Amino acid sequence: EREIFRRRTRRSAELHAKAGGLLAGGNEHVDPLSSPYPLFLDHGDGSEVVDVDGNTYVDCILAGGAILLGHNDRELTAAIRDLLATRTGFHGHLDEYEVLAADRICRTFPAAESVRFTASGAEANLAAARIARAYTGRKKIVKFRGHYHGWGDQFMVDLEVPGSGAFMAGGVPEEHYADTVLVHPHRIDELADVLAAGDVAAVISEPLGGESGLVPFPDDFHRQASMLAREHGALYVFDEVVSGTRAGVGGAQARLGVTPDLFTLGKGLMNGYPGCGAVAGRAEIMNTAVIGLPSGGPFAYLGGTMSGNTLSMAACLHTLGAITRPGALSAAIGVASDLVTRLNELFDASDTGFFAYHFGTIVKIEMTAPHVLDAGRPENVEPIIQRRAVLADYMVPVSNGGVLSRMGRDMVSLAHSATDNEKVVNAYARLIEFLG
Ligand code: PMP
């Protein structure tokens, strides 16, 4: 399969060799485990992308989940083209798109009363931590092990390159995360102990579980945990960078019926356009980020030349408009659900032990038995994450079968259909045959 891959992707191999000398690390922003080398893509349309060698794939990676409506969504592309005739952004001033986008967020997410845009999901989480600290006057941020909140120093506490044991926090002095307290997912008792010290500004989590649901939380965990946090004067923060536009309309907060004090958005919010991030929540808390508070209280400075950029705002407005159209997102979730059913039929007929599940349009394919997801067993968390190292190699036959997948975290867009599912199932059948 590797040979087949090499033969049909010669141009990608050339570009990869060239990138090695020019881009630090060769391919900084793709999965370091891309095997034998990452593909270079040329264009995309709907659910499909075409690489520089002319191979077409059903795209289940979707720019790390950022493509939500599908590639080159016609209406969005036309809207951005129109805007480009007159503007690219006016940092230092406002235009109406920022207000319209914020209004749309507040009407879509139960916890949103007030919004501040950032240029990425990582920045949104840094902003949330800063606002929480300024608002509470406390230092500590509680983070769940294995949850990813971007590459800010304070979050680089427990992240390893999957399977390698290599710690990713080189260049981050310990004192930069000295106020980040790690707790095991699912351990409400551990969380209660940490909160009892009375110095926690915020508890942050990916609400579906680390890596968009790799190890889901038990039912009712967030309700209990958010109550505990508030009892102890801490804010409860959801990182909805992925889940916000993929778990269902209104994100994980709507799905779980738990309203966080603050939450962050990114990725799918702008269908792949850059300058994509936002922090939102209760107005009283968000106002900590306002210069010249009437109270004269602590002020959380947030900057960003590209934050709230006109083109990003127009993309946000259009994307949220498209997914809140009646039935639009639920149709895509239906496609994800159908994919999961069909994949599980395939997996059940094999002896691989693979299984699939989904949260909204986030599709998880795991190479381990479902019992490992037993929420009461935190010791299961790390083995699952480590298993992902093996998965990169498995993606070679899947890619040869015409599908781009990352197995651990796949995505479906509003442009995906039953025909795409057919191709995905066939590509996985090829993998199973290969593992034979
Ligand atoms: N939070 C979560 C849950 C994410 O998955 C990511 C990106 N993978 C981020 C934050 C960081 O977002 P960005 O890459 O836009 O900085």
C-alpha cells in the first residue's frame, strides 16, 4: 500500500522534500504522523478535495474540522468576493459585520450574551483564561488531562506527541503553567478537592471529552462539575472550538443542557476562513475585557489586529446562518450517523475490534473495544490516546481507497452524502483487507 501511495503521489513527495528545507519541521501544521509523507492538496469542492497529482478524495479531515459547509461553498465564496471589491478589514474601527456576527452567536448559543472575536481557537482560550482570572481575582485554571486548548504556554502541561512519549512543551518554562492544575477526566472527587482550596479562577474542558470526544464524560458530569465550580467561586468554561458548530445547533452546551459561564469557538465557525476564534459568555464576566470599566475594576487586555476582521466576520455570519437553517445541520448529523452505522457493520464483520461513534458531525473511529470507554476508569484515558500513533499508518490504504481520514477524529460536512459514505466504507474495507 505504501508503494501504491508513493506511485500516485509523486508531486506531493517532491513538495514535501522541498518543504523540509523551507518550512520549519517540513510540515508543521499537519499531523506529524502523516505517513509516509503528507499530501499536498490543490483544490476542493463540496465533500471532495483534489491533490496536486490529480487524485480525488472524499475529505473527512476537512481542514481539521474547520470546513463545515463543504469546500468552496458557493454562497459564501460569492459573499466574500463581493466584499473583497471594497474592503479587507479596518482594524481600529468597526464595520457592521462584527456586530451582525456577534448577534448571530448570541442568538445561536445559550450561554452567549456578549462576544469578543479572536484570530484563532488558541487565542480564544487564552482570552477566556485571562478574563476568568481578571473577573475572579484568582490564578488557578483547572484543565482535564488529554484535553487540547491550543498551544498557549499555560495549556502545554500534559501533551505528548501521540505514542512517542515526546513531551511537546519544549520552550515553555514550568512557571508558565505553574497555575494550571490537571485533573483526570471523570474524577469529580479530584475536581472537588482542587476547587476546595478556593483559588481556582476557572475549570476548562472540551465538553464532549478530550480531542472532541475521545474519552467522553459520563452523563451528568458537567452539570455536577459546573455546580461545584460555582459553589467554590470558579467559572465553568467550555472549549467549543470544535463542538460549537458540530455537536448540533447551539453546540455541546445546548446538547448537554449545561450553560457555561464562558465558552470559546473557532474552526467551523467561519468555514475555513482565517482569523477564526471567539470567546463569549455572560455579559457581566465578558465586560472584564472592556477598557475603562465604570467600576474601575480589573481589566483583561485582549488585542489582535486580525480579530474581528471583516472577511472573517462575513464568513462567520454566513456559516452560522447556513447551519441554523431548519434541518441543515441535522441532515449532516444524519449522514454522520449513517456512516457510523455502516462502518460498524463493516467492523463487526471483521475481527479488528474497531468501532465508530459520533457526536453530531464529529465521527470517531477507534481501534479498541467499546468497554475501554467506560467513563469510570480514568486509567483508560492515556492508552487510548497512545493508540492513535498506530492509526497514521493505517490511513495509507484508506487514502489509496480515495478517502482522507484521521480515524481518531473525522468529520462530515453539510456537503457530504450517502454516496460519500459508500466511498468511506469501501476505503475502510480496503484497510481491513490490508490488515487481513
Ligand atoms: N481547542 C480545541 C478543542 C481544538 O481542537 C483546537 C484546534 N485543534 C483548539 C482549541 C485550537 O484552535 P486553533 O488551532 O484555531 O488555535
